[in-house]
Amino acid sequence: MLGFIAEARRWRSRQYDLAINFEPDIRSNLLLAASGARRVAGFASGGGGVLLDLALDYDSRAHTSDNAIALVRAALGTARAVTVSSMLSLPETARAEAARLLQALPPAARIGIHAGGGREIKQWPEARFAEVAARMIADRHAVIVLTGAPGDRPQVDLVKRQLPTERVLDLCGRVDLVTLAAVLAEIDLLVTGDTGPMHLAHAVGTPVVAVFGPSDPARYAPRGTRDRLVRIDLPCSPCNRIRLPPTRCAGHTPDCLAGVDVAQVVHAIDNVLCERDQRDRRS
């Protein structure tokens, strides 16, 4: 509660004209209502719609980005056109910092590994991330860029310990969000689960190989032509029960993730990089 109050005070001090909440959740709608913004917009679904000046129904069948675009269009009003771009513009300071961090790497394929799943129910086994990275080092002489927030340190260390030190750059907890985006823009590919960095990599134009389990790809998967989704078909998947997993899946890797093997992910990576090499030869 104290954190909520402190955040609301920070927002109030900035005197926003418009605040938009893209998450259909009563807790974030409460924070929005306390922000002091002149106008607040969000989704009624999930609760708290009565607190908003503009509250749309969240379409649970649509991709999350389509819901977000619909909300922005409504918040700005029909009189203003919304230009939609999938590319994120980055400040030069962030690009310069990313270049500094990456400058010592040898000239080789740069493969990003974001091993932290954020939640246990979305965590592909760390040992498999490590095996994928080791395969890329052996087969492609790649360098591995490990990313993560400070809370991802246990997962990152499990991967890092199984790789040769000279082929790894560990950026876990070392960069802010904008610098992370700039780093992702400079690597060749990111391997991850259904995570924030997955969306961030897509937003800066970097191909993603995403391992999905319970998350619904129709709502959350990256949609770029160079992105690859790796999953298995099970009668129960995708259940999309991320916050309240089924009892039989709690406390361990769910079957929908346990069934995704290293060979599938390596094949997806090879597919992306081979297509890139073919484009480079034609240009």
C-alpha cells in the first residue's frame, strides 16, 4: 500500500493531461484514478471501470496490441488519426551505451538469451536455455548475451555456469529498460519465453524465437515475419491461466513447456538465421 501511495504521489507531481492503462486490472485502474491526470482511460474488464473517464471492454480473443491500439484511438478521439508503427524509436544516448557494452564482443553471431520466465508457470527449464546457448556456440561460434532484471539472477546464473566465460556477456541487472531495448536492437536474435523482452525485441526489429506454454499465442505472441513461435499442442494448452495455474501444473514445469525440447528451439533459430543469411547474399 505504501508503494502504491508513493507512486500515485509521483504521478500527481507530474500533472499529466492523459493517463492510459493498457492492463485490464482493477489494481492498475486504481493507480490510474489516483494519478491526478486530467483524463484517464483504460479497460472496464477486470474491474475499476467506474474510476475511468473512458472505459472500453477488453476483447479477450484479440491480440493484446490490437486492444491497446483500440484504446489509444478511443482516448485520442475520432478526430485524430493514430499512426501505428511496430518500431520503437530509441534515444542516441541509449544506442551509444549499448554500443559501449557490446564493443568488446568478437565478430560473431550475437544471440540473446532471456531465461527468466517472470512466473514459474511460464518458466522453460534453465538447463534447456543453457543447452540452446551451448549449441549456438558450438555450431555457429556465437556469442551469448544474457539479459534479465535483478530478480532473474538465479535463472541467469544457472545458464551462465554451463557456458564458456569468454563467449558470454552477462547484462542481467546492469541496464535500464531503454538501454535493454538498444542492446536488443544490436543483436541478431533473442531466445526467450513469453516475456516483456520478447515484445521489446519485436519492437526494435530484432527476430524472436519465443517458447510458449500456457500463454495464448493468439493474444501474446510476436507477429513479425521473422519471429518464430515454439510450442506443442496439448488438449489443455493454451489455458492462459498464468496468475492462477491449474493445480496439477503448480510447483513444477507444466507439461506444455516440459514438452518443448532443445532441438525444436535450435531448429527455429537456424531457420531465422539461415533466412537472414540468404537475404544478405541477395542484397
